[in-house]
Amino acid sequence: MVIYNPSSATTTVSVVSAEVETVLTITSSNPEPVQGEGFTLAGELTRADTGALLSGERISFTATDQDLNVTDLGETTTRDIGGTVRYEHVVQLLTTGEYVIRADFTGSERLGFTLRPTFKVAGVDIGASMTVPLVIGGITALGLILMAVSLK
């Protein structure tokens, strides 16, 4: 008779969540806003594999000028806006120039899978307010009129 002695074996497994690629879009309500005026950044965050819109995810924004100075523009969350899941965020820039606006999704964990980070960029050209040139032009014209009258 053969007697088998008890034996056992072990192994270690690391269970990871599936990683899902994401796609982020960004648009500006005004690609050439006037200095200091607010404009809206908007877009959607979707799963790349299914195209499903993702709600409750944080999107952050930065603006980079021609000198590579970066300005934090805050953050918002994807949510139901007008019957569709998207984000909207009102920002303003106080200095004229061209900016690259970047929207960032840093990724998140969901039950059963991980949403991978992604980003998107858009260009915005901030123009000078027309108030200043009009005031200076008005003062200059008034000065010229007064000079002409006093020379008579």
C-alpha cells in the first residue's frame, strides 16, 4: 500500500484593474477674447474603447504664454449639462497675447477598472480691450482741437 503524505503549494498573484484609455476634448467659447473678459472652456471626457461619456471626473486647466509662463486656471468636474455629460469652466486672462490652454484629466480608479490620464490643448489669442485706445484717442483728439482753437 502506498501512503501519500499531505503536501501543499502556494503562489502569489497580483490582481490589477483593467486600464481604460480616455479621450478629452476642449473648445473655447471665444478663441479671441478681450483682455479681462471671461470665456468658457468646454468639452467631454469619454472612454476610448466604448465612447461612453464619463461623469464625476475632475478636469484641471492651465494657460501657457509665449514666454512659457504657466497660469493655473482652476478645475471643474464632468457632469450633466443640458442633457449630456460634459464640463464647462469660465476663465479670464488679464494679459494680452497668445496662450496654449491645456485641459488635464489625471486618471481615476473605478470599480473594476482604471481610467488612464489624458490631456488636450487649444490655442487662445487674448486681445487688448478697445476701451484704452478709445480713451487715449479721445483725449488726443480733444487736445488737438484745443490747440487749434488756442492758435487762432
